[in-house]
Amino acid sequence: MSALPNSIQARDVRYLLHPVTNARRHEETGPIVIESGDGIYVTDSDGRQYIEAMAGLWSVGVGFGEKRLADAAHRQMLKLPFYHSFSSKSNEPAILLAEKLVEISHERLQRVFFTNSGSEANDTVVKMIWYLNNARGKPQKKTFLSRLGAYHGITIASGSLTGLPTNHRDFDLPAIPVKHLTCPHYWRQGREGESEADFVDRLAQELEDVIAEAGADTIAAFIGEPLMGAGGVMPPPEGYWVRVQEICRRHDILIVADEVINGFGRLGTMFASDYYGIDPDVMVVSKQITSSYQPLAAILFSDEIYQGIADNTAKIGTFGHGFTASAHPVACAVGLENLAIIEENGLVANAKASGEVLQRELARFRSHPLVGEVRGVGLIAAVELVADKATKARFDPVGKAGAPLFGFGHEHGVIVRAIGDQIAFCPPMIIRPDEVVEMVARFERALTDTAAHLAA
Ligand code: PMP
């Protein structure tokens, strides 16, 4: 860190508490202050340039420095910088974006509610479904099913749905009725001698058992990321989602697809639900909806859910939920322009093509002594580092390899994400095949340094 007492780094340490950061360590290292971005690159306050292999936080799909999005925000700010959507007020960008989202998503998804973040969206989903079930005269039907390893946000309800110890510990979560099922990650959770198909059978049976034990009349919904992201990029086993869907439908349990990371092309299809054959009742999107140039999330849901809620508002007077900035006109204008860029520039097809290069390039590391598993689909992937390749033993402490690799990555000009010892990749969807090769080459140098560091 710059030692100057008034450097930007020193002032950061003086004033800010950072999310998901070891505050005491941060006081010593200081921040890396990112000053600007262009395409797949970002530059810090010391002038060092990095390939942003995580698109920020799985989010800057169209890349950095996209002038069309700045122009869209500028135009909308001059015309109408803010209006709320309470009490029947509306604004044109929100209406057009809702229409667009319904048009590009599954037939079943007909209605939209906007929030500012993925966490708020998932909290809203919980409240919408509770409200709906109260209205349907099923006040007992409130429990959510989720999975260990899931990430659905950090607010009280969404954080409860999340299935990660660091997001629960010392926060008194879970705080809503939720049951976390087995993480559908075959490589880690599959048992000795169990085939992938047997693993899916076991998870399906677990779901049936949990429903039978609690009673289907107590379970409101099953929420899942089609491909789990922040917990470590874990694609589900073959056939998993079709089974889950069949069981949930049979028991009148709604299916919520959390596509906050997956949505808008990440897997090489517009939505990951397309990829896995999921036909959700509710879909949550955020991040790449605006490429994170503006905070925005949307909940897409079925007309059936809408009618149940609307009927109740007719009885009690209102749907008493919403945020000051729900359907914010500037965020929605940026979202519309962003979806136009994704379409016009063929970024979903690009994610598929560059994604094939990413998966192929990373597959080379399967034989590396530190690498336990390489996994992913399209332009999202992870390389899991292990202490013992044969037994899959994790490092003790967790992060023993991931943390130094993250640092060496910076030295070699690439920003990856270390989820413990799982190294995640989720680059901007504009990335070209040759840039993927360069990104992986930089990661390889960091991996080599990590191996030397651990051996020393
Ligand atoms: N759901 C998923 C699948 C996510 O990946 C995230 C964020 N990484 C969230 C919800 C929460 O979104 P936010 O950080 O905008 O609250």
C-alpha cells in the first residue's frame, strides 16, 4: 500500500468497511483502487492493467467503457432522472424493459417486478410467494427449499436461502423457514462407486423424503441457480433439473430459477433454464441485465402468480411491497440498451464460441498436480485446487492455495476470483477467443507461482 498518509489507499482504509473482506488484513494491504476500464481490461490507480476474468462480479457482460450505455443513462437522466412506481405511477423505460424481458424469456413468464439488487429480488420472491399462499388460503405453505453451496444474496431472507456458512455464521441466519438439500455437485458429493445417474436418483429421493416428512402443504417453493455460481461454479449432474422439476410440480411447489449470474447468455444460451430444460414459475435476473452499469434486478413470474396476488390486492387494497427505486427509469433505460447490444452484437453466440475455447484451455490443467477438478459451461468455469489430488482433500486452512494464486494473478495481470481454493472465471461476454487464450496463459503463470510458493 502507498505509505503516503493522504494517498487514496490510506483514505480508503480510514473510512471504508469492505464487503467480503478481512478488515484487519485490509488495513495492512490497503485496497487496489480500480480507476478505469476498457473492454475486458481494467486499470488501477498505479496504472497497472488487468484482464478482468470475472467481469467485475460476474456482471459486466458487454465489457467496460461501453459508450452506448453511458449515452442511454445520460439521455434518460436529462429527460427524467427518477420516478417511482408506487400508486400506479410508471415510466416508459420500465414498461419497455418489462415487455422485452417477457418477450425473450419462457412462455410461462408473463409478469415483471423490478428491484435494485439480486438480494432484494430474492427477498421479494419470498414475500410474493408468502403473500400469494396467504391469499390462496394456504398460510402453512411457507418453507423454501434451497441447496447447500447456493448463493441467493445476503439480506435476511435471501441470505437465509443462501447455503454458505460464511454468509450465515454470526449473522443469526437462516431466519426464515428454509431447508438446504445436498449440493448437486457430483465430483464432491458423489459417493464411492456411485454413478452420476445414481447420484441424481439419490438427490431426487432426498427431495421426495424432505417433502414427505414436512408435508407438501408446508413447502412453498424450490429455489436454485441452474448452474451454481458464487458457491464455486458447480454445474448440476445430467438430468438433475428435469427430475427436480417433475417432483416439485407434482407437489404444487413453485420453481424459482435464480439466474442472477446465469442469465443473458453466460452459458451460451439466453438463459441457463433453456440449457437445462427448466420451465420455472419465477426467474430472477440481475447483473448482466444492465451489465451492472446501473443497479437493477427483475423478477419474472407466471400470470397465475400475478392473478393470485392481484385478486388479493382487490380484497385488502394493495400489494404492500416495493422500493423507492423499483423500476428506476435510468437503470431500466440502461437495461434496454444493454439487451439491444447483447442482441445486435451476437454476444450470446460469442459466449458460446469463446466459452468453448475457455473450457478447452482450462481442461489442460486437469493433469496439474494441484488441480482436483476443472468444470464449467460456456463462459463460466472454475478450477478447484486441492491439497491431495488422489483423495480430493481440501487445503487446510481453506484458501491456502487460492489466496496466493489470487495475488499472483494480479502480478501477472489477471483478476480471477478465489472462492476458497476454487478459482472462478466469468469474463465479459465480448471476450474473443485469442483473449481467452491470453487470460488463461496469465492464470497459468499465477498457478506456477502458487505451486512454487506452496513447495517453499
Ligand atoms: N443470486 C445469485 C445467483 C447471485 O450470484 C447473487 C450475487 N452474486 C445474488 C443473488 C445477490 O445479488 P446482489 O449481490 O445484487 O444482492
